[in-house]
Amino acid sequence: MTQEFDLTPDARVLQMLGEINLHQWRCIAELIDNSIDGFVGAARSGVPIEHPEITITIPTSNKSDARLSIRDNGPGMAIDVLERAVRAGWSGNNPLTNLGLFGMGFNIATARLGTVTEVWTTCAGEPEWVGVRIDLEGLRASQSYKTPRQTRVKPDHSQHGTEIIITKLKPDQRAYLARSANLGTIRKNLARAYSAILRESEAGRIRLKVNGTKVEPRRHCHWDPDRSVELSDGSVVHAVERFNVALAPRRYCTHCMRALSGDDEQCPSGGPNCVIVSTERRVKGWVGLKRYLHKSDFGIDFIRNGRKIEIGSKDLFAWNNGDNAEIEYPIDDPRSRGRFVGEVHLDHCRVSYTKDRFERDDPSWDEMVRVVRGEGPLRPQAAKQSGFDSNMSPLYKLLQAFRRSSPQG
């Protein structure tokens, strides 16, 4: 009789991760996150990378030998770190201060795009590149997770960095990537998602290139912050309202990657590896007016550690009274066009494992809502009827001063 159970997952699990519906640009972004975390980690350890750069090569033709690659000049990885980095569920990052989260992003992204992935890495001073080849179909056939270590010549021993190459691209992914219009869409989304990091980061100004073209950060085209309106009560509202509000510290388990609730002193899982830390929290950013009206190109961007998780969200423009949500902006434009935009940094709130949405059931989300738009309706009469007192939140003030697209008087 067996004395233990073997709980190693079937190799098909990795293939099934590729069935998770993740947009192509978000797959690429998952791999970019790894490179950025490498640059930031080097800077925090006191050995920053000079001229950090990430180069992405996307196939432009729908051929069977098409390949997609992401290469950086980061610090590289030691062999043991490389082995753990490609293992599903492992993360060497502190999820509170890095882009990486659950250790699944690499596996989801690569399996979504293709069935064969090679990872090559080297550190400065090492004589060769070290690599691992992950063939999902091969792993499934052999029912083994073991794969041999690979090496390749490195003429310049001072070279450092990591390269990820995805081949045997899935037919639908290959067809999408080969269309020139979609290449522009990928560039545009990356320019928006990483606009803050591309402007400046802990690792300095990181350069991102897609098929040889530098990706420039996409900034909001908003009014001059010095423009303002004086309300009837004498208060002044600027066209760009900034905020930086400290919240109460929160305890967090770095091993389980979960926040503790209430007065819990220990992690509910009670594991031997649980480490509880107290984290400082802030909600900071701005809301303001774009220079033009648009039916869809407006809304608030929500940011975690420099990367935009949600872009152009309209959630803060609706009032939820418990039964249903009432749209409060835009309501004055006959064509339902809007121009309110903003950026809210919310580093301490949970996000989905696909990193495309902040979790609304995290108490930190409700705290942010109270800071940015207040507790009650944005409409003064509706707020008064619902029993809410004065509201001095940035979005409330902005609506009172600039809600009309063609103001009278």
C-alpha cells in the first residue's frame, strides 16, 4: 500500500491555462512586467541597469514558423531562479511593490500565444547563456515536467539580460498578430498601460520598443491645471484636481499574498511560512478635463505600481443606491459625450489574476471611492434627498464646476 499520494498536476493543466481569455497585448504586458520587475529589483539592490530597454518582436506574416520574442538588458537570472521563474505558481516578487503577482502570468501569457516557449538568461560576467525549453505538447505526451538545461555561446561576457521566445504560435493568435492594424492596437495599449513607467520609474526611464519603433507614453490631453471656476459658495475648482490621501496602515501576509481583515494579528491560514507586515497605504492621483468631448474616450485609469490595470473606467460616474446604479455623468450632453479623465494610483488593492480589473470586494476599493467621489451622489439635489451632507471630494467638485459641455453664461 502506498505511503503517500503524488499530487503533481497533469501536464494538461499548463495547456488549459492558455484557454484563459487574455487579450494579446495583455499577454505581452505580462512578460514586460517581468522585465520591469528585474530592472526595479536591480535598482533597489544598488546596482541599477544603465539605459534599461525592452525589445518586443511581433511577427508580421501568418506563417507556421512565426515567432514572438521579448528581450531585455536586465540583470538576468541565476539557474535556480530561472528554474523557479518558469514554474506555475511561483513568484519571487513582493506583490506589494512589484508588478508580478501570483506567479501565473508567465504561464498564462505564453500558453495563450503558443505551445513552445524558450527562456534564455545570462548575468554579467557569465561565459554563456542558459536556457529552458517548455514544449506543452511534449510535456503532455511524456507526462513529465522535467526538461534539460540548454546553453548557447556568449561572445561578450559583459552582456546581461533575458529573452523569451514563443514559437508554434496558435493559428488564431498568429493570424491576429500578422494584421498590421492590430500591431498599432498593441502599441497603443502598451503606451497607455505603461505611460507612468515610461515617463519615470525607480529604475530610471525604461525604453520600450515594438518591432523597432519606440513606444512613447500616451499622456492625457487635459486642460491647464491653472484654469479654474469659482462656485457660488466661494470655493475654487481647478480643471485638474489633485489628491494624495493617507489611509490607515493594513496588515498583509507576504507568503499567502492576502490582506488581513479587522484586528487579525495572524494570517488565517496559520502556515509556518506566513510573514505579516504592516503596509502604508495611499490613494493619490488626479481627475480633470480632456480638451475634447468623446462618446467613449474618457474615464478614470486605475494604476497598480505604475501599470494601468483599468483604462477609461466609467465606474466612478455611477451612483449605486443599493438597488441599481444611476449614471451621473455625462448627463448634460445631448450626445452623451464625456471629457472627465484621471489617474488613480491604488497599489494596495487586490487585482484579478489576469491583472485586468481591481477586485471590487476589497475594502480598499470602497476607501478609494470615498476619497475620489465621496459617499453620496455627485448630484447635489440627489445627495440632499438621500440624506448626505456636503461633499468635498475631487470628482464631486469637478462635476459642480464643469459638468456642462456648453455652459450657460
